Amino acid sequence: MVIFKYDFMLKSFIVGMLISITVPLIGSIVVSKKTSTIGDALSHTSLAGVAIGLIVGINPIIGSIVVCLLAAFSIEFLRKKFPKSSDIVIAIVMSFGIGLAAILSDFIPGANNLESFLFGSIAAVSNFEVILVLIISIIVILLYMKMYYGLLYIVFDEKGAELAGIPVKRINFIFTVLTALTIAVGSRIVGVLMISSLMVLPVATAIRISKSFIQTIKISVILSFVYVMAGIVISFYFKLKPGGTIVIIGVIVLIIELIYEKIRKKQA
């Protein structure tokens, strides 16, 4: 294929493949716990990290990771202070992140650099970023597998998990950190405004057609992989923003599934 003649496209496919695996893994837990707003909070906050990276001259993904982790720690800290107001805590962190990003955007040399992180870019992926995404993806996958049964218990019965001796607070903290890392590295291809959508859309579709939680995870990973790969190819040939393309594909697939389900029920 002509598309593989370009080095930047090969790097985009590698990063896209890794993101398409890690994002739905995190998304399956986030959606099941009904805390999908944390994805929005961390993704919007990561934009401040991108801005800091561009201003001080370091790789923006490094800045994004640092700020995302700080945001994750802040969310966990504030949750302890306001245990019954989780949504408010997430809204506070997101508001601060957006406000900081808005202020810092005035100091960024060149608006195009920031825009590539807003909506994603297939041409801007560097060798360093490929290695960074690979390392973080391996960490996320390994820790996810290690905590899987604990996470599963917490998702469906958090109080029961505590009574069973599962370290709920520690697992929740580690999972929040993994969410922050996944969102931070996913911003390069998908964009900070779209990454939380990729976290939710494949899972939303998978839930409707799966019969178990593990099946939901498997189907959401497959769907995410298809969305990301198709989005990268389409954005290359039609010169579109990859993040928006990936999300639109996900929405279209979900709509098709809803229509098919409605037709099937009428025929039954």
C-alpha cells in the first residue's frame, strides 16, 4: 500500500494500535463505574500540560503526562475530602485545567502546535513519542491485568470488595493514574478533545452486543482498533483531522447498531 511508504504513517499506525488497545481497557471500567466524566476532566487538563511543554521547549506529551498525573492525584485527594461529591470534584479539576490551558495558550509560539494536540495529528508523531507510548502502554496493560479481578469486584460491588479485603482505595488510585497516563499519550493521535470519546464509544457499542464483562472488553478493543485504523487511513487520504474522523466512525457504528437492534426487535 502507498500509505506505508511514508515513515510518519507507519509511526501513526504503531501509536494508533497501542492506543486502540489501552483506551478501551480503561474505558470499560470507567463506563461501568459511571465515571466517564473523569476522562473529560483529565483530557481537558492535559491540554494545560501540552501548553506548558510547548512554552518551555520540552516534548508536549511529557508535559501532558505530568499535568495529567497531578490532576489525577488532585482528584483522588479531593475525593477523600468530599466523598459524597465525586462529580463536583471532577468538575473543579476540569475547570481549573481548562482555565489554565486558556491562559497559557497566549504564550505558545505558534497556534498550529497546540491545534495538533486538540484534534490529533498523524504527521507529527516522533520516534521518541512512539517509544514513550509503547512503554506506557505496556505498563498500563500489565497493571490492568494484575488488578483485573479486583477492578471487576469494585465495579459491581465496591462495599463488598472492601469487606472481602480487596485494597479498594489503592486499586482506585492506581487505576486513576493509569487513566491519566492513557489519556496523556492518546492525545497525539486522537486529540485531547476527542480521547474521552474514544474511551466511551467502543464500550457503549460493545455493552449492547456482549453477554459478559470480559466479552465487553474484547469487543470494545476490536471496535476501537477498527475505529482508529480506519480513522488514520481516511484522515490521510482525505486530509482530515484524525481525532474527529475516529470519533465520527465510532458514532456511526453505534447508530447502525441501534437501528439494527430496533429492526430486529420489530421482526421478532
